[in-house]
Amino acid sequence: MRWDIVYNNLDYLLWGSYPNGPLGGIAASIMLAVLGIFGAFWLGLGFGLMRLSKRRLLRVVSMIYVEVVRGTPLLMVIFWFYFLGPVVFDYNLPEFHSALMAFIVFTGAYVAEIVRAGVIALPKGQMEAARCSGLTRGQAMRYVILPQALRNMIPSFVNQFVSLTKDTSLAYIIGVNELTKAATQINNREVVAPAEIFLAIAVLYFLICWVLTAFSRRMERHLARYQARGR
């Protein structure tokens, strides 16, 4: 076993060519995941609320977005932004930004469904009681419905965000120097230790996902204690 090769190239797996070049390796993967999670949450929240709107146009637009994106492989969405973006917008997006936009749009569609399902799962009396207290529908959604629904959505959000973290490896296809591409470059250079190199990146991906899952469980326990005190 040639673990010395992994150790000697650990800096490249973690940072890519940084500081002499763009940030890469697992640092680039984490950046893609964090920025993708942040963007997908707000995009999905917006489209999820549109699915619940009383305005037919908003519901239809949201439904088309969700169904089209969920019915399309992520790899195809990445290709859309990377190859069709310059044709449609007459502007070449860098590889990193193309992948990031694809992750946001793709994951946002799943987040929208999580939001819609989470709100629908609440008793209808919650909205009726909020409206009877003098709140508008928007205020009731903001102050009464969403705070309760979002707590129940945490496990689903975390599952989706863990999937996004693993999916960042697909950015390798368009040349983003994230963890998988960094490992492939090392393997092509060293040749003699592919098992050790790819086992090492599997461990790194596992650690990232484990941290996300552990944080989610801790948050759920904290919210459970908070709700118990509220009762």
C-alpha cells in the first residue's frame, strides 16, 4: 500500500494549487456545497411558496420549474449552464460559476417540494387561527406557518444538502478543480496508487457529510427541547 503518495499530495487534495493558483481540492468542493446550499435554500423557499400561492400563474410557473428540473439529470443541468449559457446570454461563465448555478437550480427544485410538503403537513387550523387574529395571509405564513414547518423540514433539508455535497464531484466533468478532479490528476501523475488515492477522497467526502448530519441531529435535539419548554 502506497499511503506515502497520498500523504505527499495531501496539500493538493485539500487546497489544489492554492496559494499559487485558484482554490481547489476539498476546499473548492466545500465552497461549492456551502454556496449551493445557501442559494438553493432561498430559491427553493421562494418556489415552494409559489406552489402554495392562490395565484394560478405563480403555481404554474413553479410547477413547471420543479417538474422540469426534477425530471432532468444533474449532469445535464451542468451542461446546460456550461454550454448553453454562452449561447443564451452571450457571456462565458467560468467553470466554477457554471457548476454552482447548476447546483443551485437543481437542488432548489427539490427544496421547493420539501417546503411545499412541510407547509401542507401542518394542520389547516393553523392558518385559519392566524387569519382570525388579524394577520394577512403573508404575515400568517411568515410568522406562524413557516417557523413551525421549517423545524419539521430539517431532516429533509439535511438529506438534500448531503446529496448536494456528494454531487459536487460532478463538477469535475467541466473542469472544476474540486476534490475528485484533484485526485484524478494525482492518480494520472503517480499511476501506482489509485486505490489509496480514491479511498482517501471517499473518507474526506464521508467526513464532510458526517459533520452535516451530526449538526442536523444536534439542531433537532435543541429544537425538541425548545418545543418541550414551550409546552
